[in-house]
Amino acid sequence: MDAFPRRVSHAVVDLTPNQPPGAPSNQMLVENQAASAGQEVNRMPARFLSWVRIIISITCAPEHPGVNGGNGREFNFFDYIPRDMIGRRLESSNIRWEPAGRYFAGIRDRYHNVVLNSQVWDCQFCGEISKHLYMSGMPRLMDMRKWLVYAIPICRTLGPCDRKAVMLVDQIFRERFPRVAIPDGPCCEVCGFIHNLKQCTRCKMIQYCSIECQAHHWPIHKKDCRNAEREILGIREGQN
């Protein structure tokens, strides 16, 4: 694999405990380095052929005037990505959204709290203390094997600030990467699956692919779900 650019490598934080399930650990790579030296690529162990080391580049609070002059704060982490997700064309008809969505769900799970707890963030729209990051990722690798993620600090999920964060990230992607196809449509909040989705019956704003994913996410979702439900009822009462 080509070496990472020097200007980036010094800023990268290596979080080996956060690597995705099935990816080779650094220790495994060291133990097998001597044995693998001089071998043909097609004779290497399958576990090394199926994963490629990349950089996860997370920009938190982009377009926020109070964070680095509106450029946001950048976090870089080493991670692994399935090899079959590399080098896909930009047209939406040639991108497999399923593995991209499932892979991004893992990125969000591993790095959300790392970035959120790195400092005290204020909600990008109302100024309250941020308790959550809305995260959205580039659905393909850049040339230097980077997976780009934008994180917007918000006060809570499912509120008006959350909806503004969705629109802001969509705008950033359209303006900065106009030729990159972006998947339209929802995915499971937990695992990134895109088929057989059902809405949360309370807030009707979160999608799940199964009862298991909904049950797993409920401890995190329940407070904001009830707040969103009350907001919906308040809007309906105001219209009557």
C-alpha cells in the first residue's frame, strides 16, 4: 500500500481498539510481516487481502464561525475499510450503497463520542451545549484513501437543530463535491441497512431495519423521541 501523505500522517491518531470487527490488528500485522515478506500477493492470508488501512478524516463544526474561523476542527484516525469498497465509480448506478451505509454506521459508532468529548461544543444553530453530533460521510474514498466525514454539533437529535444539520451537510456535499453521487433515501439508524425499513411509531423520524436494531437503539433514542413526539402533537394542536 502507498505511504500516507507526510503532511497528514503526523496529525493522525491511531485508535487500534476501535478497528472494525474482522479487520487485522496491528499486532497481527507485525507477527505476520516476516512470514509474508517475499510472498506473492495472492498467497497472503485472506484476512489481509480483504481489508485496507485508511484515514477517517472528521471535520467537526464546519461553517461554524466560532470554530477555527468557520473551517471547523479536523480529526484524523487510522481505520480499515473492506477492499471491495475501493475504487468505485462516481455514478450512483455503480455504487453499492448497502456496504457503504453499513460501514459508515460503524464509523459513527466508533468515533462519535471521541470527537464529542474532545472539548465542549455548542450547538451550531441555537448555541446550547451540544450533546450530540450529526455525522454524515462521503460515500466513497478520496484518492489518498481518506473517508471524509462531517460532524455538526447539535443540542439534541430529532429537533429543529437536527433538521438544520441535515440540510447544512447536504449543502456542503453539493458545493464541495458536486460530481459525487449521494444516496437518497434513509437507512437503518443502527446498522446502515437500507431495505425493509420501518419508522419509529412515536416520532416517525428514525428508521430501523429490525426490532433488534430498534431495541438496541432505544436507550439512546427514547428521550429525544418523546420530545419529538410532544413537538409533533403541539404542532397538530396549533393547526386545529
